Amino acid sequence: MKILLLVLAVALLGYAVYAVIPTYWCKWCSRMPVKTVAGDHRIVLSFDDGPDPRYTGRLLDLLRENGVHACFFLVAARAERHPALVDRMLAEGHQVALHSYEHQNAWCKTPGYVRRDFEKSLAVFEKHGWPLVFYRPPWGMINLANLYYCRRHSLRFTLWSVMAEDWSRHSTPQTICKKLENRVKSGAILCLHDAGGDAGAPENTLQALETALPALIQAGYTFQKLEEETL
Ligand SMILES: [Zn+2]
């Protein structure tokens, strides 16, 4: 019985060191991940989980109407299925970055899986000639292998400073808008979603941005790309 408990304790400790501690260290303690940008009233607008042909094109229309540039953290498997949307992002002055190949939770994945996920992702970006500098793991959850391969492939580990829970079915365009209004401040990196989340959630994001983008511009914020601030 004692041996069983010892084995269990060692396994739990190993798991904590492999996944739990690195994730919370990066989220709350480490200054290594990009979480904010410098400058008065400068902010970065970023979108995770796309592209999705139901929403991403409409989002690009909305950004163009407001003269705003954003950074899209792509799920590479989705980008592979909809490359024209990614080409359009780049053609219209947006930035593209990596959000994994399959959008799996790193807490449940082996180093071998993480290596393959990076390799498949990079192959997609290389095949299409899409520039790649920044990497944001799904849900911001990582393990030691994520950190290793991120560094090995010379990617900049990126998180965020403002979320508006736009992925939740409990959110409405009004609540998303209100959260953005209350939470955005100089230097913020906003993390929203043009795909994924609960069913239909990106529709709320689109509607919220119809109000929030003009309001942020009116409040004096300018939208920066990550590369302008951090390279
Ligand atoms: Zn995601």
C-alpha cells in the first residue's frame, strides 16, 4: 500500500512539473511570454481558433471598415482547409500566428504529440509561405515540451491580458462589449475568437465588435501588430 501511494505521489509530482507548474508559471509569474505591449493607448487585437468560413470573412470585412489590423492565431489544420482566408488576412495587412495544429489540450499530450503538432503546423505555414513568429497554445495551457519546441523553432510564446469570454454561450454581444470597455487599457493584448467555442459564439463576437471597435477608436486607442512592439 505504501509503495502504491509513493508511486502515485511521484506520478502526481511528475505531472505537476511537466504541465501544471509551467502553465501557471507562464500565466502568472514569468515575464517570458508576450502578454502586453508598450505605449500609451496602444493595444493589440488578436483572434484565436480560426479560420472559419462562416465568420472569418465577415470579421475581415468589419476590420477593414474600421481600419483596424489584428493578429490571427490560426489552428493550422483549419488554415490548411481554408488557405484563401489566410491569404486574405495577409493581403489586408493582418498578422498570422500559430495556435497549434489540432487545438488539443497540452495537459493531456505527450512530448511526441507536441513535436508532431509543431512540425505539422510549421509545414503548413512553410507550404503557403505564411510568415510565422508568434505562438499561442490553446487555452494558454502548456507542458515542458511546448516550451522546448517553441524555443527550438524560434517562436515567441504569446498569451494575452484581456479576454471577454466571447467563446461562452452565456455571453451576449452586450456583455462582451461591456467587458472590453471595462478591461481594455493601454498595452492590452485582447484575445477574442473568430471560430470555436460554444455553438454560434463567434456571431456574438462579430456583433460585439460592431460596437466595440468604433468605441475603442473613439476612446483614443490605436491597434498595433505584435511585431511592431516586440521584435
Ligand atoms: Zn483556442
